Amino acid sequence: MNPPPDTVLCCGEVGSCPHQGELSEQRILQGLYRAVRRLAETSPVLIAVDDVEHADLPSLNWLAYLRRRFDELPVAVVVTRGSAHDDHDPGPLREVIGGATRIGLTGLDLQACARMLVSAYGGPVANEFAATCHEATAGNPHLLRELLRELRAANLPPSARTAADLLTHAPAEISREMLSRLRQGGPEAPELFRAVAVLTTASLELATAAAGIPRESAGKAAQTAVGLGLCTPGEPIALVHPLVRGAVVNGMTAVERSRIHARAAQFLREGFAPAGHIARHLLEAEPIGEPWAQASLREAAEHAMADGTPVEAIRYLNRLLREPLPEDVRGEILVQLGEAQCHVDPQAALGYLTKAADQNMEAPAEGRMALALAYGLGQREMHGEAVATLESAIIRVAAVDPDLAQRLDLAALCLGMEESYVAPAVKARMRRLLTTPMTSAQNERLFTVIRAFHTSMTGGHAGTAMRLLHASGAVTPRKSGEGNGRQIVDQWSFAYAVVTLLSLDELELARRLCADAIATTADRDLPVASALILGLQCHVAGRLGLLREAETAAVTSLKQLDSLGIEHGSSVIVAVSGLVAALIGMGELRRAAELLAERGLDDELPEFAHYDTALYQRGRLRAALGDDEGALHDQLECGRLMENRGARNAAQPWLGEAALAYARLGDRDSAIAFAQEQLQIARDWGKPTELGIALRAAGLVTGGESGAELLSESVAALQRSQAKTELAHSLIEWGVSLRDRERRAEACASLRRAHELAKAAGAIPLMSRAAAELRAAGGRSSRAGHADPTTLTEQEQHVASRAAQGLTNREIAQELFVSSRAVEMYLTRAYRKLGIQGRRQLTDALNVVAP
């Protein structure tokens, strides 16, 4: 752009001059102008200048001289300049670009980028690969070519797998090129650029401090980067192209990156930034050895735990362990890590807590360690060891932290109740706590919920249990983020509250409580608590007759627990037993049996309270499969265990199930005795669902007019309940009783109502039986409802499954007591939703194995 004078003279336009240095600038400008004009006489001339803002002054003067004479010549001048606008541009530059037609250059769009990639590779490229290349380069053709050269040199295919770690292959040449261009803005510009690359995005002030450059140089350095189109203008500052950032960062050593983060952390600390902001940089820095760094990491971890993000807390605490710490502080940090891991990875929690036990700590830290360790031991069903751990810690903690000591006492009570509600140690602990003022609202809430739960489990008064629950505040809406899993005691409070609500027949309240808890944990790292909540939600939905919702909740819970490596403990048993109940209701008996076998629950079970429900549901499954002796064995064993631990709970009607098994086996006397005992417990408790179930069992084993009266009373009780599938069951038995006594019109009405309720719930066995009994009574079921527009309804699912198993439309219609036309309609809707053409494709679509 600024050719030597001898070159100009060689053109013959200015004339020979033995003293080139004596040429005036005006003569040079004129000579160059004449050369351009002579070229233009033969053909139009294009003059292109890249990065014109960096041109030297003589060159700018010539461009300005030429521009004043554009009207005389067929000449076009095209210049490029960076995106920055400088009010201090020299006059010639302003004259060159002033009033010019401006064209903003943008990168290639995704389609153009993909075409370039296809051309380079000579064949198709994965969509993910094209999208990632486009994003990394912002469509810059030069960067894209450099990236392609690097990828092809490494023999990397244009695949989704390559796209996943594309930035690790950012060409080093790009970094060298960009840093070289930046040096025209002074030695500080590359350093600022490298700091911004490491920080990803930052204020100019923070980036300046992290780069370690003088503040007075930062403005010019940033202007240079922006002017070259490498950084975004304004605040915060960031690199425009991810590929350039990757190249710069990859070209730095770990020590260089660490220093940048350390300087950033120091700057934020001096500016009194929140601990979390400081700690995020300390995570990437080498140990600093300063008290402020340790304090920032610890405070950030505490805030993360309070916000319900233990995974973030774990990162801060692990980083803190790399700092030089006194032994007592190191022990406390290991305890905090164990507490955080209890919510994420109980197995890892035990490892940290075991290490903490070898450290010298203050008594409060030992108490917190004992609580977390006891929780982990409880998850492993080592309840005796857990209680012993807590009792040992209570002695050491009581004098220095009464609130923590009381919390340990409450935890010991919870773990002790797994083995017995009435054991001397449990009763003594309960009496002691009843006569001791609670030291905090959290302890008060947990103890009050425990009392409500204990009342419901041991045959107390339902009104007392409900008053205690309301007094605890555990069933009232909470602020977002409060409770529901952030601490171990919150999990106990929530679980006891839901179980008590189930026994109190407060199903909708229990459902709202679960929904609130799910919403609270949805955006937090609380997988252990979330799995427990979903397991309990399964039981609530199942009792309400929402069988698919129950199934979904339980399956999700078990997937979460499996991903955490949790194979045993109350959360697993809660989810499995709830899922078995839902599968029995839907008629998926084989799947329920396979689930129990897979989980090791098809043989002798441990004698802990949370296995009671699993044993009860296994007995129900065996009854549904026709194994009456096995069913009776399970129910009697369930009863034995419950009685041994002092349980007298109407919500676990093992007596009624045992009565029905005795009746099927021909032992009427035992059947009546067991049914009457269950009925007395239910009457004492006074809640409609438990009472209706007990009345139904008593009516069935009693028979005759007395039995019919009991069945009628069962229907009346369940009509006051929210348990719709239980009402459907009683309506069927009542309808059969009416039909047997020749009251066919009333029988048909009862059976038709049962059919509707069972159909709405997706309770296929009840629906099929209602249809069969209705047909025997001489009636017809209600017409099928409209199909769900997005998924198979229960009816469509059942009809499609039966068709896949080889049944004809007529056979399915007879089974469900609907018309063949209704079956055809269900199948047509199922075909459309499944995206298939006919019956032959059903097996694959539904994954049904034909018998």
C-alpha cells in the first residue's frame, strides 16, 4: 500500500530522479494517480485494501487523493475495517470512508457452512457436525478452513462424535495468528485477550485484573480486540468465536490459566463480591494458601447447600481440601462433604464420613458426622449400628450444642421405629422428648410429625394424628426451597407426613404435598430426596385410582435410585411396593412378579417396618395369581411382624386379605375371625377408605343377608372416600350380591357404575370383571369415551394388547362387555397413535409377547 519510491519511478509516471528522498509527497500522489488513470483507460480498476484503519498515513493520503477524483475514472475502491468506531480516526481515513456505501459482513449461514464442509470432505457430513462447526466459527470462512485443515490432518470424520469435542481440536495456528494481530494494539492487548478467553466472559475491569495489565492500558487493548472483530463491544466483554477461544485456551499451560483465575478471585474478593463468584474462580486455580480463599470456598459451599444444590457444594468442598488446612478444619470439611453427598451419592458419603472419623474435631462437627453417618447406615438397613452411633454422639454434643443433640435424639427415634414402635428404648426416648422443650422449629416440626405418625401406626385416635400434623406445619405450603430434602431431617418429616396422610384418608392433601415437594426439588441437585418423593407419590396416586400416574412415578423413582447405585433401603422398597400395587390394579401381574424377583423381594424379607408394605403387596399379587397359600403366608407374616413392633394400622389391611385367602382355602371360621378383627380396627380408626375395604372383606366372607348388608355399608363408606378403584371393587361385589338376590335393575346400575370407575382408572381386571358380571345380570356397560389425542388411553392400550396376543375383536368385546364396533374403534385409534397400519404390527409397537 506504500510502495517504495523507486518502484513508482520504474512505472515511468513520475520520471527519473537520482535523489528519491527529495521527491515531494504531492509529486508521488500525482504520479500514482496518472498510473491508475492510464490503467483505467484500458479496463475498469479495482483497488482493495484490508484493515484500512491500520494503513500508514501516506497510503491513506493517496486513497483520499484518489477518491476526490472518482468521477473522472472507472475505478472502484473497496476497503475493510474492523467493527470498532474510533472518533480519533486520522483525517485522511475519515475522508476515505466517509459517506462510503457500507456493507456489514456476517458469517456464512448454517446451510452455506454445511455446503462448504460437504465440498471439503467430498461427501455428506453429520448434521451435528455441521451445526457445531458453524457455531464454533460463527460462519467465518477463514476460521472454518483452518478448522477443516486441522480435522482432516487428524483423520477425524465429520461425525456427531467429532462434534462432541470439536473445540479440543482448535488449531494452534489460529491462536498464534490472532495474538500476533493483537500486538499492533500494544503488548497488553494479547494478555487481555488471553484472560477473556480463560474467563469466557467478564467485565473489562475484571478481565484487566485477571490479565495483570495496567488499567490505563486496558481500554486501548480492548479497543484493538473489538476493532479486529475478535471481541464483542461493550460490557461484558467476550470472544466472538468459540473456536478462537478454544485455540487460545488450548495453547496456554495449566499454570497460566490458574494464575488468571487466581488474579480474578483476588480482584473479586477485594471488591467484596459474593463468595460464590470468588469460589468459581478458585475452583480453577491452584491452592493459594490464604485464609480468604479458604473462607470463600467454605462460605460458597454453605450457600450452595442452603440453596439445595449439593453438587455445587461438593465441588467447592473438594477444592477446599486441596488448601493447607488444620486437622480440625479438615475434619469439619470432610463432614460437610459427607452431608452433601448424602443427597447425591450415599456410598461416597460413607467414604468421606469414615475419613472424617479419623480427624480431631470439635464436638458439633462430630455430632453432624454422626447424623450423616447414621443416615447412611440406615440406608444400608443397619439400624442398630446407626442408633448406637447417634447415642454415642449425643453424650459428647449435649453440653455444647443442645439443639444438635436433640436432633440426634430425634434421628435415633426415627431409626429405632424401623424395628419397633413400642420397644422399651423407643418408648423411653419418646417420653424423654415429650417432657423436653424443643430447641428449634425444625426439631419441633419433626417431633410433632413423628408423634402423628406413631399415633396412626399404633392404633391411636385419627383426630389426634390429624391435629398433630396440622400443628407441625408439615402439611402447609412452604416457600420455594424450604425443606423437602435440603436436610436429612426434612426427608424424615416429609415421609412421615405423607404416610400419615395416607392412613388418615387425606389423599388429595397428600397429593398436593407431593406435588409441592416435586416442584421444590425439580431444579435442584437432590436426587435422593426426589426419588423418595416420587415413591411416595406413587402410593398416593395408586390410592386415588390414578394407576398410570402411580406407575410413572415409581418407575422414575427406581431409575433415579439405580443411577445412584442405591439397591436397598426404604426409598427402594417404597417405590417397588407402590409399583407392584399399581401393576396389580392394571392387571400386569407377570410384570409385577418379575419386578419382585429382580429386586430380590420374592423370598424371605428383612424384618424392618418399610418392608411391611412390600410383604402385603406381594401377598395381594400371589392372590391375584391364584396362589392362595402363598398369599395367606405373606399376609400372616406381615401381620406377625406388624404385631411384634406394636403396629395396629387400619391402612395396612393384612387381616382382610388374610380373611379372603382363608375363605378361598375353605377355612370359613378363620376367615370370619380375621375379617371381624380388621373391621373393628377400621371402625376404631373411622376413615372411609379403610372402613370400606374392611367391610367388603367382612361381607364377602360372611355371605348371606348379613354379608349383603356389610357390602352395602362398604359402598356407602367408599362413596365418601377418594379411593375410586376401591369403590369400583365394592360396587362390583355389591352388584353381584344384588343380582344373586334377583334385584337385577339395582345390580346393573351398581355394576355399570363400577365399570365406569374402573375404566377411568385403567383398572383392567376390575373393568373386565364388571363387564362380565354386568353381562350375567342382563345389562350393558356405558359407551366408550373419546380417545386421548396424544397417547393411548387405558382402554386402547388393553384392547391393542389383547389383539396383539391373538384375540379376535369379538373375543375382546365379550371380555370387556363392549360392542365389536367399539373394539374396532379402539384399535383404529391405537393404530393411528402408534403410527402403524394394522394388527400385524401391534406386537412390535407394543412390545407384547404373545402367549
